[in-house]
Amino acid sequence: MQHRNILQSIWLIALFIVIILTGCSERHIEFYVGSQRNVSPKDRSAEYMFADIHAALEQGLRIRQENKKAFITIHVQPGDYHLSSPLVIPSTLSNLRIKGAGASFVTLKGSLPLKPVWAQYDERICVAAVTDSVAFEQLVVNGELQTLARYPNYDAKGQHWDGYAPDAIAKERIASWKHPVGAVVHAMHNSGWGDFHYVVTGVDQNGEATLSGGHQNNRQSGLHKNYRMVENVFEELDSPGEWFLDTDKHLLYYWPKPGINVDEAFFEGVSLKNLITIQGTADEPVRNVTIEGIRFEHTTRTFMESYEPLLRSDWCIYRGGAIYIEGTENCSVESCELTDLGGNAVFVSGYNRNINLSGNHIHEIGASGICFVGDPSAVRSPLFEYHQFVPHSEMDTISGPANDLYPSGCVAVNNLIHRTGRIEKQSAGVEISMAMNIRIFNNSIYEVPRAGINVGDGCWGGHVIEGNDVFNTVLETSDHGAFNSWGRDRFWHPDRPVMDS
């Protein structure tokens, strides 16, 4: 009898453990997204089939209210998906995979289709009315980015900005423009250390342009006297492929390239600067999110956004990208393509641990390819302007970061990165700043205006950079190299003899 009671007790305990484990097991849920709902598997219930990814994420949030541990996979079927707003993944959507059918088949776009009705403006230029609610910063025709009306004209072999001219904003040229306000000026640093960007706000009594901007470089110098380009001027619309949007009259002007029938062509306007944001906090991070097999395309240029200096160097940066990652752990971007983007491609910002960026193709990028950038609050005695210094008696001499707001243990591996810095020359294929233990290996990086890989400071170190093929760098600036590393940290003094003392 005693033996039977022991066996019965063991059986009850085992049953209780099974019940507990069953109740605690993670549920796997699969969603299917298709541009047409009937592409989803027919044996799935309607609640798991969606026309767009936004709807799938919303359903995921609802499921999370009941099952916080469920692992959700969103299968994205072949097609082009035009985003009206960025996809946002908060910490409540941890344990998530967004898996495309392949970067050659699935495209997420920051552009929206346009349906212009064209009329002939002159023998070469067409014009169409656009609604006042339509705002776009770049024009795409049949999948190809077109050229905003500019001087000098686009020249693929023209080096800086594919063509530069010393007289880009000369008084004589400005005098030929009916409405100079809104023109965009690009110029190199006077010593070639990066670039500046401005918007024309008016013309002074001497016929010179008044400019707003120039905040994109941490060492001011004035505009380079030769390396200049101006765009967004109607009178400079003088070659095939150029366009201009009159935002006051809501008129779009376009000179078609040979072979393009404007009545049959597919037009898109680029309006988003960010396509997907994975964002949590150090206290409540987003965990275990993977983005895989998707092409990310078309974001606006961000050179007039707010910039911040990356400690004491030439560098300033816009903290943003087509894929923006902040406050995360164990997240990945794998086997994706990122192209025709106006700003940074991937930006890993602030607190991030064990981020994996692998097997991606990153090209035709306005600014940098991949950025690992911490928060300045994590730096002890941070300095930002080149000539600043902290007296030793006032310096925080404790080693290591002041808080956790920096990337650590992150990896960029087997990525193909080329033709970055198409607009912003103070950029890199891979940028590391205020970070720890970053590993960059087995990447190919080439055709960039400045450094292929740039370490912006000596903060905390532990980086491993190995096995990379980096070439055709420093194509548009006066220094840097395939690899560049700054070292102007808290013990550095701008006067070398003083520092030596």
C-alpha cells in the first residue's frame, strides 16, 4: 500500500509539472502578408492574413495582451509595399521575425505612387498638377531615381556630387533665377574635410545668396571655392531626367529620359525618412527581433535635419536611418538589400546589445551604410568642439562608460557595402562612435567618398576589425583612408606641447 501511494504521488507530481510546462510553453504564431489577400495560404484563418505589415503588427500587439511570450513570424509574400508611415516595433513586440520571400521579391518603399496627368509645358518639358497634400523630396520613374533640377548637370564621372562648378551660386547665375528661395547648395569643407549643405533663404543687396544650414560638419570653414553644386532651381531644369516641384503652385515639371512615355510610366514620390524603427529602452529593451529577406528602398535625404557632433572631430551626424535600432537586445537584420536611400541605411543608436547585421547588400546610400553610435551621456568628460579641453583637475578620470547607453557586442559580417555617401561626404561604409566590443569582419566596402571604416573616438574599445576588403575610398575628400581612427578624447589637448607636458 505504501509503495502504491509513493507511485501515485510521483505520477501526480509529474502530471503537475507537465501542466505547468504546457501552460508556460511559447506559442508560435505565423502571419501572412500579401499585397493581395488571396496569396496567403488558404488553410489559414482570416485573422492571420493581412494586406500590409502595419495590420500584422497591430494584430501582434493584440495577441501580446493575452500571450506575452508568443513568438510571432510575419511572412511577407512577394510584392512592393508602399509605406505611408514607418513600421514601429516596441518592446511589447519582442520575439518577432519579419521574413520576406527574399530581397529580390519583397520591397518596402518610403515612396507613394503618383498619378500625374501630363500636359506639354514646352517641346521638352512636361507639367502635371499635384494635390496640395502630396509632398515628396525625390522623384522615381519606372523604379529609377530622377535628378532634381541642378547645376552643373549630372555627370557620373564628375566626382563631387557627380558634377561641381565654382560658379554654382555666383551672382550672375542667381540673377537668372526667378525664385532663388528654396534652392539647395552643396559644398565641400574649405579643406576638403567633409561637406556642408544649405538652403537659399533670399538674396542680399549685393546679389549674393543668403544661406541657412552648414551645420553638418563639426569644424567650420566656409564653402570650398570650387567644389559646389546647386539644385532645386526651375531654371536649371535643362536636361533629360531632371524634374522640379513648384510647391506654391503644386505643379510638377519633368523632362523625360529617352524611351519614357510619361502617360504609361510609373511615378513615385519619396516622402519617408525612416522605414522601420525597432525601439525600446535600456530598462525595457526590444528582444529577439529579426528582419530578413527584404529590400528597403526610397527614403528622403536627411542632410538638413538636426545634426549632433560626435565628440571632438570633424564629424557631425544625423541620428537616424532607414532602419533605426535603439534599446534592443539580440536583434538582427539579415540577407536584406538597402538601396536608393537618402540618409543613413542602418543606425544602431544608444543602448544595444548583441545586434547582428549580416549578409546585407547596402548601396546607393545618401550618407553612411552602417552606424554604431552611443549616447554622449555615457562618455566621461565629453568634449565636442575641436579646441575645447577639460583641465585635468576637473576631469572625470574613471575608466569605462558612465552608463549603458551605447552599442556593445554588436557584429557587422558578410555585408556588401558600396556607393555610400552619395550626398553626405562626411560619412563611412561603417561608422563606430561611443561604442564597445564591435566586430566588423568579412565585409566588402568600396566606392565611398571618405573612410571605408571609421572609428570616431577611443571610447571603451574592444573592437575587432578583420578580414574586410576595403578599397576605392577617399574618392571625394582630402584625407582619411580605407580605415580611419580618431583619438581626441578627454586627455587630449589641442596644443600638442601642452598635452605632452
